[in-house]
Amino acid sequence: MFLTEWKHVLHTKGLLKIILGILLVPSFYAVIFLASLWNPYANVRHLPVGVVNQDVPVTKADHHYQLGAKLTQQLVRNHSADFHRLTMATAQHQLKTGKIYMVITIPRQFSRQAATLGSAHPQVIKLHDQTNAGFSFIAMKMNTTTATKIQTAIEKQLTTSYLQTMGRNLRQSGHQLTTASHALAQTTTGLRAIATGNQTETTNLQQTTAGTVKLAHGLSQLKQGLAAAQPGFAQLTATDTALQTAMTTQNQALQQLKQALATAQPNLRVIRQQIDQLQAANRLKSTKLVAMNRQLTQQLAQGNQQAQTALTATQLGLAHLQTADTQLTTGSTRLTSSTQQVTTGNQKITTALKTGGQQLTTTGRRTTRQADLTVNPIKLSHYDATHVQNNGTGMAPYLMSVALFVGCITFNIIYDMFTPHRRPKTAGDWWAQKIPFLFEFTGLAATVMFVLLGLINHLNPLEAIRTYAFCLLTVWTFASIVTYFNLILGKTGAWLMLIFMIIQLGGSAGTYPIQLSNSFFQTLHPYLPMSISIDAFRSTLSIGNSIWPEITIFVGLIIVFNLLMLLTFHVNLPKLNQRLS
């Protein structure tokens, strides 16, 4: 009893293939669809993101800041996303056309603002990111997360740089204090030198005083010697005067003698008396002269000795004075050098302590704003140019396309699109009996879907009329494709369309960006009808781009597949007439 249906299936021509195909549908749906989005977050590195660097480098305190170029280089080399260095115009165009999903803009003041970090008046470092949620709401969310990660990474780098700068300032402060210590040691050495110089100066002054005393004593002795020799000089003068007088007298006597001798009768007795007087005078003069000469010699010798002693003492005093003067000059030079050393040391101490103190004060004095900006210096501003109100609006293009395709498959499975209800005269007549009804019914289904999305889900398209018009164009395109395969292959064709729909679910990038999928679906993506419909619905619902390329493709597909259906009706018309006759 339980095997009755299985026997029917096994013995009914073609039914086994249908049953086996239906058996595989859940597996195909689960395996194929999940394969397309098995691990999208692991492939975020393939998500295209544009980087626009408008930063202007600055130089501050002999340090060149070029953080915009550095950040751009780091992002391009990074693998957290597929970053591309772009100009602003190119980035905006690619964001609008869906070639990239986010633009990170580094503003002109980025380096200038970053250079203020750690100063008394730090500025918020701004970073801009722009997304286009109309192409993928999930991609926008992913990119926002990526931007937040970039913000965190930059903040970590800037905070690390600030801490390194603060450490460098502390090292400089320590160096300044060390310099002050060295200068203080030099000052101490200079003060010691000054003390030694003062002591030396005192000794030299004492020596100068002693030399001055000795000089004064020698001069006193010299004065006394000169005073002692003065009487001898006076006697010498008197003796010289007496000698001159005696000579004069002797000359007069000799003159008289010559006159007496010149007369004819000299008085010998008188001459003898005169000669005796002259001899007596000569002896007396000689005796006095010898005595006076001896006394004068003694006095002069004594005065000379006293003068010599005084001169020796004077020379010794002068030598002491000269030595003391030299030592005073040397000591004064050393004292001046030591004083200069102390002055220089004091200046170094003052400068080092002032600089080190300022650095320590600046480093240690942090306001709440400075502390906050030290930890969170980046302000990330997010902007999305599209009209995506929520996740439902972002998912609508995908689910609308899936719904319309599923509706066409369901219609062809339930409704017989092959058998005419009256004998067709031509293939065109056969087409006219079936296809207009197909378009009318599927068009009505698309209209009901669009209206209910607005009433129940509150879908608010950016361009409502174009969205509705493209719903009709999409359902007619899908209906043409599905009906054609159903006409030529029957239920097998419906099964193939079901598998094709599953493939489109994975390859149309309706949920996640196609860059997050595997290479198989990335290759199929541009050629899938649902990829085209999703792109067009994104434009009419949120973005506002032109959909003429998608319209052209779908109109072409409708024409091609309806011509193929005409050909199918033409081929099957003789068989149909034969069967109906």
C-alpha cells in the first residue's frame, strides 16, 4: 500500500525526472545560495573604497607633517578593504555609479590639526567618509565599520605619537635638568676658584705689604747713609777751599821769590825765611790733608756701606713688589675667568631650569578637552548622498526582483501557457492568445506588489513613477524568459528556471556586494537579469541615476524571447493542428 505512489512514479514516463529534480531543489537552494555569501565578512578586503587626499603638509617646530599622504599610503597598502587613491571628481563619479562603495576624504587641514595635538590649544582632527547606501545598505554598514576601524587605528597612531612626543619632552626636560646640574658643578668649581683666588690675592697683598715695608726701610737706610756722608762732603768742601787758599798763598810766595831772584842782590836770609815758611806750610797742609782724607775716607766708606745696604734692601723690596704684582695680575685674571664661569653657569642653570620647568608644566598641565582629544583626536563625519531610509529600502531592489521572478515561475507552473483555447491560424495568432494575457496578469501582480509595499512597508521611492514603470518592464522581461523555457522544455524548463533563480540569488549581489562573493559568482554577475533589475531599482528607489541602459537591455530581452516564442509556436503549429484535427 505504501509503495503505490512510488510504483506510479517509477513507471510513469518523465515523472521520475521531475521528482528527482524537485528532490534536489532544497539542496540547490541551500548550497548555491549559501555558497555565494558563505563568509562575506572575511572578504571585506575586496570591497572597493576610494581615498581622496586633500591634505596640505605643514612644518612646525622644525618638524614636517605630511600625515595625509602617509595615511593614504597606509590605507592603499592595507588589506582591510580594497583602497584606491583617487581624485575627488573620480571618486564621486565611481561612488555614484557603484564602482566603489565609500570615499574617505582627508581634508586640507588634516596635518595642521594633527600638529596641534599635545599643544595648549589642540584642534579636532577631521576625517570625512561618504557612502552610497543605495547600491548596498549592508555595504554602507560594512564601510561605516571600516571607517570606524580606520578612525580607531589613526587615533592609536596619533596617541602613540603624542606619547612619544611627551616622552621626548620629558627626556628633553631631564636633559635640561642634567645640563643645569653640570652648570651647577661648573659654578661650584668657579666659586672654589674664586675662593682660591681670593686667598692667593690676600697672600700676594701681604707679600706686597712686606715688600713695601722692606722698600721703605731700605730707603730710610739710604737716607741715613746719605746723611752720614753729608759732613764728610762738607769737610771735603772746606778742605778743598783751604787747599785752594794755601795754593794761592803758595803761589804768591813763589811769585815773590821769583821777583826777589830777579833783582840783582837777593836777600838770601829773606829767601830762606820764605822757603822755610813754605816748607812749614806744606807740612802742615799735608798733615791736615792726610788727616782729613783719612776721616773723609772713613765717613765715605761708612755712608757707602749704609747706602749699599739700603740699595740692597730697596732692590729686594722692589723684587717682592714685582713678584707680588705679577701674582696679583695672574690672580686677577683667574678671578675674572672664575667669575665669568660662575656667570655662564648661572645663565645655563637659569635657562635649563626655566626650559625644563616649562616643558614639565606644559606636559603635566592638561585640561579635560586636551585629555579627551589626546584619547579621541579624530572626528569622523559620515555622509550618505542617497535616499536609503532603512535596511528595508536597501533590500527592496533585491527582494522585488526575486518576488517578480518567483511570480513568473509560479504562474508558468500553475497556468498552461502552451495549449490555446481555440485553434490558432498562425503562430502570431497563437502568440496573441497567450502572451498578452501573460503580460496583463504579471503586470497586475507587479502593480499589486508595488502598491502593498507602499501601504504596508511604507516604501518611499526617490522616483515613484519610474520605479513602478520598471517593475512592469522587469516582470515582463522575467515572464518572457521563464515562459519561453517552459514552452520548449515543459516542466523541465520550469525546473531549470528555478535553478537559474537560485543562481541569480547568489550572483546578483542583492544582499552583499559582489566583491564579497567568490570568483564564480563575480564572473556571472554582469550577465544575470536580476543583477540588471537590482541596479535599476537601486537607482529609482534611492540613487537617482539614469536607468536607460537597463531599459535598453530589458526591452531587447523581451523582443528576443518573444521572437523565440513566435518561432516555437510556428514550429509546434503543425503538430497542434494535427492533434486538434
